[in-house]
Amino acid sequence: MTPGLSILDQSTIASGRGADQAIRETLALARLADAWGYRRYWLAEHHNSEAHAGAAPEMLVAAIAATTRRIRVGTAGVMLPHYSALKVAEQFRVAEAIAPGRIDLGLGRAPGSDGRTAFALNPNAAEAAERFPAQVMELLGWLGDGLPESHPFRAVRAQPEGPTRPEVWILGSSDYGAQVAAHFGLPYCFAHFITDGHGAAEALALYRQAFRPHPGRPGRLAAPHAAIGVFALAAETEAEAERLFRSRALWRLHRDSGRYPPLPSVEEAEAYPYTEAERAWVERLRARAILGAPEQVRARLEALARELGAAEVAVLTACHDPLARQRSYALLAEAFGLSRDSSLAAAE
């Protein structure tokens, strides 16, 4: 069975271009994704980063929801411990009013930043992460479930109320998020692109085994529903995909050594003085990466989804050239046979 295909966008900052340009590239790609027939467009959250510009994904959700027609728009995700659950509920009720029935609220527990920045966002950061399950309960309450009788803020309502509500997801790269999603009967997405797949099978199996349905509660599932967030890159030829991947490979080398610079260009990557050990590391990374011509990438994504039991795949593609990134997603849409909307084609 072919998995549903979506886009995960980190609003990556490219070397030589500003963070503001990364945001505008996100907005442009989202409009194209709507025309190409992608199921969802998810925005990531990062703070104090030279690599990623998406510090306020909720604002991008609203902007994209207002300028698209059919694609679901959401977060992957809002790092809930930074915020008040009430405020997040209000933000996404506003987004739901903008695009009823098209809003996803993906939640994560990781800081999406360094420790100092986490405390700048929330002075109670040390304790906030431990309250993540309680915050999820409160958020669901303010989105329509209602809060427990004993809750001190039970009488507070999150506005604007409407007939529809955001679809809530739990996101993660470990067993923890899988357990939270299973407990609340919510869909779960594993961040395969962060771990290169390590722990994915275990987390998704745990999610399915521990899943608890919540009959009669809107927004909860009757059965598990899993997705994976995966890095993938398509080009007209395998050789061109290999060339474009050099940017990502060098960036990952930096990331795994604790540095998060802007995404280098292909030329910068080709000029980098790799050591023998670094070259060997890049070769191992390349062997695991999903890239190539469109049909090659489709086959790899479908095989991975079958292996992990994922009903959906959210594709993360990082290219220094924004047109190459757009082309990668356009080629995948064609390879998967997505339903193109000719009335939206003017966006291209």
C-alpha cells in the first residue's frame, strides 16, 4: 500500500542567504506543494539557530493556511514545554478558523535549542519537560475534550471556538513520545531523519502495542496511525542527486560534531578539506541516505514505510539551491502519482 506523502520543512538557512529568505522559501514551497497534491505541510521549530529559521512555526502555519486551498498545514512540531498549553490551544484554534479541517498540531518535548535558550523561553524549563503528558492533557482539554473537574482553570475557554478542531499528533525520536501518543490515542510520527532510523522500529512497535483507544472523544483514534519523517532527495538522475547531497553530507558532519552552521553550497562542500576519517563517515552516511532518480526514491520510501508499518511519510529535503529543492518535491509528487490541481498550477 502506497503511504501518504507529506513535506517536513525546517526552513533551512543556506549559506550566502539570510534567515528571512529561508522563511520566504518556505512560503513559496508550500504553495507549490498545495498544487502538487501533497497531503500535509509540516513546519519545524528551532531557536537560536544559524541553521534553521523556523522559530515560530505557528505563525508559518497561519500564513500558509491562508494562502493554500487543500493541503493540511501543521507543526512538526511545537515544543510544548516552552509554552502555556492554553496559549498553544488559542493559536491553533485561530489557525483552524483560518482553514477549517486543514490544521495539524504536532507536539514535541525536545527543546529544539540549547539549554540556555530553553530557559530564556521558559524560566521553568527544568520542570516543564516533566509536565509534558499533563500539558498534552490540558491542550486536548482546551481543544474540546474539557478539563477535569478538579482542574483550577476548568472554566477558562480557548477561543475562537468552532465546529472543527486541529488534528493533534505526537512527534519524537525515542520511545518516550511513542508512549505518550499511545496513552492518549493520538497519531505518532517518528523523526527518522534525526536518528537515521536508529530506534524507529522499536518506538513504532511500542506505540502499536501500548495504544489505547478513547471511544467517544473527538480527535482520538480507534487504532494506531503512524508516520515517519525521512530525509530524501530526488533529481533527474542519480548522479545529480549525489551531487546535491554533498551539501547535506557536510552539514551533517558539522552537526554530529556539535556545530549547526547554515547549509553549505555544493561548491563549498566540494572544496571542504575532508580528513580520511571524515570521508569514511560521509560514505557511511551516503550509504544510508535515500536519494536518486524519482522512482528510486519512491521505491526506497515505500520499502521503509512497509518495514516500519508507517501509513504516512513526511519528506525532509535540504538543498542549497531552492529550485533544486522544489524540483525534488515535484519529481516525487509525479513518481507517487499525486493529484495535481491545475487551478493551482499558476503558483509554479
